[in-house]
Amino acid sequence: MGSAPIGDATVVIPLYNGAGSIAETLDSIAAQTVQPARVIVIDDGSDDGGPSIVAQHPLGAELVEQPHVGVAVARNRGLAAAGTRWVTFLDQDDLWHPDKLARACQQLQLT
């Protein structure tokens, strides 16, 4: 992982049948030069093994499972669970440049 976590930021990732991409997405968070305090993956009723990939990934993301009710509900559940001042959302099949969080923190004057 990158540097020490920033205490006020959580990454929320809604997951639905994303086994083919979620490991690489989590890798892109692990490669950040500034780490979030928390990473929460909301599994929205996947049946493809994606939650197992999250649970075994070395990043240590928190996995919250729910029945399939849709991405908006999953995002809102992650937002409610975050408990930090700042929350950023990342889709299960997106990747971040290693400086994404550092640049965002700089803009928000968190670091």
C-alpha cells in the first residue's frame, strides 16, 4: 500500500457480479500514494464469486452484503456506513491513477 491513511475519507464501491474486474479495481486503490481510511464494498446480491475476491484481497476492504436492490441503494448504504467526513465512489470496473486521492486531498486541503 501507499502512505498512511487519511482519516477523513472512505471509498465506497458498489459490486454486482463484478468478479472479472473487482480485484484490479481494489489493486488501483492499494496503489494510491495516499490511502483512504476505509474501503467499503457493498455487494448487491452478486452470484459470481465477486464477494469472495473482495474478502481475499490483501487491501482488506470491508464487505457488506445485501440482496440485489440496485446500485443506488448500494451507494447509499455505503455512504451511511462510511462514518467519515469525505466519501468518494468508485465503480467496480473502474481504475484510479495512483495520485487520484492525493490530488483530491490537495484540492480539499486534507494533506
